[in-house]
Amino acid sequence: MIFPSVRSLSLAFALGILSAEAQNHDTTKGSPESAPAKQEFSGKFDSALALDRERILVAAGKALQQKPISITDTRAPLSEGGPNDYYSNGDYWWPDPSKPDGLPYIKRDGESNPANFSQHRYCIRDLRDAVAALAAGYLATGEERYADKAAELLRVFFVDPKTRMNPALTYAQAIPGVSPGRGIGIIDTLHLIEIPPAIAAMEKTAAFRSGLKDDLQTWFREYSRWMIESANGKDEARARNNHAVAFDLQLAVFQRFCGDEAGLAERRKRFKEVFIPQQMAADGSFPAELARTKPYGYSIFQLDLMALLAEVLSTPDDNLWNFTLPDGRGMRRAVEFLAPYLADKSKWPRKPDVQAWEGWPARQPALLFAGIACDHPEYLQLWRRLPADPTDEEVRRNIAVTQPVLWLPRRAH
């Protein structure tokens, strides 16, 4: 499977910037592994691959040592679900100090409670990190050992009845004493959006020709159905901030993976008729995010989500990067609003965020995809300069893309 792209000359122009930088940056140049193992990966895609090659191989090497991951390894003591049901607590909810048992929890917006149950979240993130790195490692080297390891991890997490995660988030972001689970918790599976492009990178290997891809499509199809039909999913889809965009981004990636063209058409409609007109201001900002106690981080997060959604949904006949409302609102304006503050955070006109202020920005995918789609090499140069692997936990939780090469078009093989 090669993911579709609307980019042609613009991609060649923009990635030319990356290619030139990669030649100066690639510390493995001249080594036996410096050239891609498969010639079909040459060209535009390979420019980005060369840039990240050393980083990819380090991450993929670590992922080869990763033990199988399953949410069944850690049972949440307060969960009302079973051992295969995902569970988490709402980020900003804390025990009430005025109550002996702390119940019901009270909200402190923007302040994550470190005592909350987060082990299942870490499982999803660790799985994503490992599988994405292994897929990128396979693309960089052509060595099927990376695909073999990824297949092992994916079977345990999604397929094996004893260890699989059930395709539903009924008990996500629960609030002790208030709710066993909420629609807002569906954002917890945002990291899973990097699994389908990772599978696409490895689907022709022996490990995936055994029917594994079909099994994985079944899981994502069932999860997509639950997202759309459940009360929690319907509640999340109605959100007026980043949660609804993250909801549609997940559906868009999962529906593309499963070949659901009708679902993708609905996502495009919501992008044009809901997200741009209802969430974006005339200057390209997102007022609902600016109103939070972490306006800088939330603005970055929302821009990344919108950029990824535009990237996933665009077709040769419907390029969402070029879509604008009559007043000029669209993705280009959104990036123009935030890019100066990504380049120089000291110019941010609001107070610093109450948490993770020092951790932002990182190598935001919005800069990469906007640079390519809009022929803005300065966005690509900025993307190149920012940290590729942030260490702040809050920032890591809000970075949806860890291996950009999985999202770029490449030649069929």
C-alpha cells in the first residue's frame, strides 16, 4: 500500500531543501549502510530518509529488544472493565483534599496529576514508538528482521485473544467518584495513528503476508465502528476543540487503512464545514486552545492535528491545503499564525503555559507538511532545527508523529 499524495513538483522543490541539508548532516555517509538498501525508495522520499537515517537506526535497534506489550500486564484497580479493556484517568483531575477519601475528584485545568493511572497509555505509546521505529528501520535497510519484530508486537497487542486490547475505550479518562469513562478519553488512542502507515511500509514482507494485515484491519474496523456508534464516540465527535479534530484524525487514518471511502468523504466534509469555520479565527488561531491554561502547547497540538488531517484526507482532486473559506481561513493561514512563535517562543504574546512550557516546540509535523504542501522551505528548515525526540512527558504525549518517513510518499515495490 502506498499512501496517496497530492504533491508533485512542490514536494520535489521542498524536499530538495531537506536533501541538501541531509548531505551535510548524515554522519553515516560513506559507511556500508549509508545508501538505502532498495533502489525503489530513491528520490523524494529518500531525501527525508537520509536526513533521519542515523536516528532511525538507533531507534529501530532499541525496538528489536522490546518485549511484547499488552495492557493485560497491568490491571487498573479502579477500572469497571475487564483485563482486556483499556483504562485511564482524566489528566487534570485530583483528589479533593477536603474529603477523607478524596472523592469525588476535582479539576485543576492544565495540571496533570502524576498519581493517575497511566500504564495503559504508556503501553499504547511504547507500542507506537517501537512499531514506527521498526517500520522506518525496514524502509532504511530492507532487512526483514525489523518487520518480523513488528509483527510479533502487533499480534500480541491487537490479535491474541489473551493479550489483545479490546477495540473500545469505554473506560478511558475516568474520573474517580464521577464517571467510569468519558468520550474525551478517545484522544488516548491518538498515538495509534502511526500504526497503519507503519503496516503499509511492511505489508509485503513475509511476516505480514500471513494474514496479519487482515487481522489488524479487522481490529481497526471494529474500533472505528465503536468510535462512531458508541455514546462516548458521539460525545467526542461533538467537541468544539482539539478533541473533535483528534477524533476525526484517528478515524481518517483508520478508515483509509480499511478502505472506507464513504467514511473518508465524511471526514473531508467535517474538515471544511466544521473544523475550519467553527474552530479557526480570522487570523488563523484557534480560540478554544488559546483560552486554556496552556495556550501555546494546545495551539501547537491543534495545528499538528489539523495539518495531519489535511495531509491524510487530501486527494489529487481535493487538496485540503488549498481549501479556504471566503474570508481566507484555511490551513495556510493557520500555519502563518503560529510559525513565528515556533521559530522564536519569546515572541509569544501570552503568559507561559502552566506546564511543559520549556518542552515546546519540538519537530512539529505541521511544519514538515506545510513546508511541502505550500512550497515554504523556511518551514522545513525550522522543522529540521527543532528537537526530533522531545523528552518532556507532556510534549511526548502530544506528539502524534515520531517517524516522518512513514508519512511521505514513496515508490511502489
